[in-house]
Amino acid sequence: MSVQRRLPLVTEIDLSGKLVFCRVDFNVPLDGTTITDDRRIRAALPTLRYLRDSGARVVCASHLGRPKGERRAEMSLAPVAARLAELLGEPVPLAEDCIGPPARELAASLNRAQVGLLENLRFHPGETRGEADFARALATGFEAYVNDAFGAAHRAHASVTGVPALVEVRAAGLLMAREIDALTRLAEHPERPYYAILGGAKVSDKIPLIEALLERVDGILIGGAMAYTFLAARGVSVGDSRVEAGQLDLARRLEQQARERKVAWHLPIDHRVATQIEGRQVSGLETTAGEAIEAGRAGIDIGPRTLEQWRGLLGSGVRTVLWNGPVGFFEAAGCQTGTRELAEHLAELSAFTVLGGGDTAAAARRFGLEERYSHVSTGGGAALELLSGVHLPGVAALEGARQ
């Protein structure tokens, strides 16, 4: 079912002159006061420009980092307000707080078609606790609610679920709509053959996703550190590679389920390994002859034979690909080849290609490829939960809204 039938969209409601609470995801990485990646701010621009062009008075609200309910200067949204002003080409005033007199004064000062920003929502413990009183304080005076923060849609926080319950007119923003459309297409009506590439560190983080994918895909390719747990479960020596010892039985069960459902199941057949890993520095790099890894060595990337095999599996005939999790320690020098070349291969496919956010999106950005895929999610955790079959609280809060 498409998002157009499930959710009211911002393009379907009259916002002219209305004071709009717009939940965005401006949780960007900072180096001091310098934003090192502004992709999440840029992703919200279509919705903000639409609201501005509609004559709304727009108050944006976001979290940044994990201040744990305390005001922390290093997690202020001031750098975000400055960057947003540059991107919009006009000043973006920042309220000193997200509730109380500073928030009310900001709202009162805005003219039609003007955008302002509230200070970090998580400076108040009521945000992450989903407290009703805090939600009421946030919602005071607003005539409409727009949620464009897909990256926070899996959190039952006050600004995500509490505020929309208190505002009569509410809708999904353009980014939220795109995210749900793309991911719902994977979950409900993917064009086949459909392959999933899963990487990252832990099997335990991907259990619901793998179980859901086994009902939908034609094949699963597993790389990254989680591959060593699956190899160890087969009895393959993985040397000093990271293994979740408590998940070996689960790994065997998941592979058995794949066989029963006739889902192709592929683990690396060779590896790049290192004798020493310290932070993002590795030494003693070698390529194994096969799937086994000697003692004293740890896997850090898929090997060339694996890459060649996977390129063949993901050939011109494949119609849908989900990629969630890098297949190697791509942040370290000498360990990028598998993730980079796989990313380059997927970018050339005519298939519907979706990257699941988080580290996968970071890898695509590092290699200058993020514009080459059908969809790159801005919400790693939210995407993972939606694809695992979870009905996101932030989506549920918008459904059935009056327009």
C-alpha cells in the first residue's frame, strides 16, 4: 500500500497563514561547531520550501545528539540554524528553548513564509520519555503538524507521537513520504529477482530483518563482521575475527530457514584479513585463499573472489536490491575495496536499489555515489524497523489525521 493512501501529505492540506510545527531530523555530526555532513538538513529542504511557498509560518523542531535531558552547549542547534539559513537564503531565528516563553516569542515573531528553529528537544527529559505534559507544552499555539523526520519515526517521543495527537491538522512531509514509499515497495511489492546485501557488526541487530527478508527475497549476501558468526556456525575457522558466540545456534537456524524457503544464502568465500587492528589503523593485510581464516588474523573485508561472485549474482537480471550494512571496515585505509567496488557495481544497475541508511549511506557518500541509487534512506534505525515489519510510532501518529 502506498503512502499516498495511508498518510495525509503536506501537499494535500491548506497551510496558508497557519503556524506549523515541523518535526525534522537535524541530528547532524559536529566537529565542535562545524557540521561535517549536512545531508539531513538538505533532505528537509523540499518540505520546508513547500511550507514557505504555501505561506505557512514554520517552526522547526529537532533533536541533536544525546544530551540526556540536560542543556549542553556542544549540542546546541545554533550551527544548524546557521547552515539552514545559508541553504534557504534567509535568516532562520533560533529560540533559546523549545518550550515556554522563548518558543512562544519565536512563533509570534514569524511572518508568513518564514522559518524558525527551536532549540534541541532533548535538552528536556520529557522528549525521550514521551511525557504528555512536555508534548502539550510543545504543541501550544500550533495550528498544524508536519512530520518530516523519518530518522526519528521509530521513537515514541513527545514530538513524534505526543504533539500530533494534540494538533488537529497533521501530515507527512515530502521526505517522510519518499522514505515510506521506497521502503514499503520493498516490504510489500518488490520486483523480482530481489536480493538483499546485509553487513555490519552484529547478527543480533539484524534478526527481525533477516526473518522478514526470508519471506520476500530470492537471495541474501552476508558480509561485514556478522559474516564471521555465520561462518563459525558452519564450523569454518575464522581466526581472531569478531564472532557473537551466543548467536551461533541462531545463525544455524536462520541458514536452515533460508534452505527451506529456497532463498540463496551466500557468505564470503575469501577475505581480506589483518594481523593487528587499532582504532582505524590496520596492519599485516593479506588475502586468504578460501573461506577459512588462520589464527592470529581477523577478517576486515570481503576478498576478490567473493566480490567477483557477488557481482555475478547481482547481474543485469536483478530487479531489486536492498543494501543494509557495509561489507567491510571501509573507514580504515586498505579495507575499502569490497564496500567501494560493491557500491560502484550497484550504482550501475538498472534495478530498484535502496540503501538502508546509517553506515551504508555514509559509505555511499564517501565514495561519491549517493546520488546514483534509487533511494538512500536518512534513517538507519527507522528503515531497519520498517523493513522488519514494525509499524513505526511516528507513522501511526499521522494515520487517520483530519485534513
